[in-house]
Amino acid sequence: MDAEIIAVGSELLLGQIVNTNGQFLSRQFAEMGVNVFYHTVVGDNPDRLKKAIEIAESRANLIVFTGGLGPTKDDLTKETISGHLGKKLLYNQDALTSIVAYFEKTGRKMTENNKKQALVLEGSDVLPNDHGMAPGMVLTKSEITYMLLPGPPSEMKPMFLSYGFEALYDRLENHDRIESKVLRFFGIGESLLETEIEDLLVNQTNPTIAPLAADGEVTLRITAKDVSREKCMELINEAEQKILKRVGEYHYGNEQTSLVKELVKELTARKLTVAAAESLTGGMFQEELTSLPGAGKIFKGGIVSYTNETKAKLLEISEETIAQYGVVSKECAVEMAVNVRRKLNADIGISFTGVAGPDQQEGKPVGTVYIGIVYRDGRQQTEQLNLSGSRNQNRKRSVKYGCHYLLKNLQEDQN
């Protein structure tokens, strides 16, 4: 099948909500071996929706609609498709019974327009809505399959997983699967990574390899298509081994992980604690750590020492260090890390100091950053960064580099 996903709702065009449904469905279709070539968003207007349907019919044999199945006058998806296909709208008794039962249970008065949600296209396979009122439906006419799903993600996603997936899978002539795996890299730019694996990119057929750079990281998505998941994974694993043989030193994880998740996982496994002293990052490192469950086992706490006065009073950075080297220096970074580790009795101390921007500081250009890492056994490490980006980009990337250096050290120690 070649699919087009049509999201219906003026709120999407106005930017009031984000179309997460399209992303979810594309991932599901990829697993089924269904090609998604187009995403369309159209407002609550029957004429424009009808035009979008006609265009989709010229280039897809599966058209999936999300939204517009509710009780209000601007919910016109069913009505528009009914008129376009010449199919009547009929009440589905199971859906109507479920809607009536909901209002009785909640003690709310059911208005006449709520019955509209129980209408389905004549001859369609009905998809029950276990988390809402309006059912979905699937109908095939003239070799084109139309699937209608509710707009709220809390209703649409479970409906598709429980009923929609199977309804479409039964209609597929070719049951090839598509599987993919995402490899995550840090510390190497997109252009250099592509250069290292250029021949693999040029000669790719199945699986395919797609690079993507974002927020200072690079990901490679390996996608394979075959008759079974096992066959797909064999192809993916073979490509992965070739890639890691060349750029494995920059690889830190797969799929939806992140540097901070991997760091917390490593610290937890080794039963180590960390304390942080932050200047230019303003607590971002601590925020990243504490956003994850289980952080309480590895994170002792931290100090945001944004001014020189705070560095001197709370972190007890010596006057000599500030006078001789300045606060934007490796000497200050080390002292910050040493003192915060000692004060909070952690196994590891990490610090961030530098110039986020927009103006230089102590004669140091914007993007100059020092990261200090110290251990209970006295080992010390400093890293200097020369970043180029906006103020906020420099701060975010500093945190990622801090996670990267600490994670790499811990992994090297273990090996």
C-alpha cells in the first residue's frame, strides 16, 4: 500500500496543537511495510477536505483521516467522505449504546448532537473506541482503502493498535515488514561521519542508511525491508557492525535514549554519586539529571554559582584562583568540581564555567567553556570547548559534552 495521512482540524493549521498523530501512524505503517509518501493537513472546511481527498486518491491507495468525528458542527469528516463516496451514514448500535451508557454513568445530560458520533459509513468495518465515544471505520471502494480515526491521540493511538492495525494488515497483498534502528553519536560532526561511511551510503540498497544531525548530535537510521522481522534485523545488524567498526568510538546508544539517560544508567550500575557546580549552564545539568526516574540514587545535589561572589562564598573558590586565572578557566573549573564534590560528599564532582554569550568575558570569546571532573580518589580532568552557536545552544551543548566526557570516562574505567 501507498498511504497518505490527512489530518483534519483548523486548530492544526493555526498552530494551536501539534500533529503527533501523523508521526505515530507513520511509524506504525513503516512496521507494516506500508509506504507513507504524503502528509496533508486541512481545516474544518468540506470543500477543501473534498479537494484533499481527490488529490490523495490520485496518488495513494490507502487514505487515513484523523479528526473530525466529533459531535460539533465543524466535525465534518464523515459527512464529507459519505457524500464523496456516495455511501450513507448509518447508526452503529454498539457505538450508540456505549455513548448513552457513558452519559448515564457520568450523570450528564446527553444532547441530540452526541448521537452523531455513532454514525458510520455504510458497509465499513467499525473500529470500537475504548477510550472515547466516536468509533473509527475502514472502507475499501474502487481499490482504495479509507480509514477514519478520531483526532485526540488518547483515543486514536489505542484504537489503531487494538483494531486498526489488524484491519489494514488483512487488506495487505504484500506482507513485507519494515524495521529500523537508530544509532546515536556524539563528538563527531555530520559531515565527518558521512565521510567515514560514504561508500556505505553510496552503495546502499536494502537496508538503507539515513543520517540526521540535531542539537549537536548525529543519528543514523538503518531501515530494512523483508518478509519477517528476523530477516530485517539480520540486515540491520550487519550494517550496524560495518558502521561501528569505523565510527564506534562516537557511538553512545540507540533508539530514543540520550546522553543523560546513558549517564544515569552507568552511574546507577556502578553505584556512584555525582554533585554539580554550574555557572554558565545555570542548573541545566542538574535539571537534566533530575528529570529522569531514579536520579535520587546517583545525584547528591548541586550549586548554581552564577556570579563571582557566589563562587567565592558558596563554593569557596580562592581569591588567588579568580585573580590569577579568572572564573572562565580550567583552574576555576577544577576547583569548582573539587569543592562541590567535597561539600556534598559525592563520588564525582562536575563543573561548568564559561562564556555563553552574547558578549565575551575576561577576554575570552563567546563559546569558550571549561568542564571540570574530579573523583573521590583524586583524579582530575578538564576539557575546554570552543562552541559556536546561540547563547542557549552553547549552554545546552555544554551540558551534553559534560555528560559525554563523564560517560566516556566511566565506560573506559570499566573496560
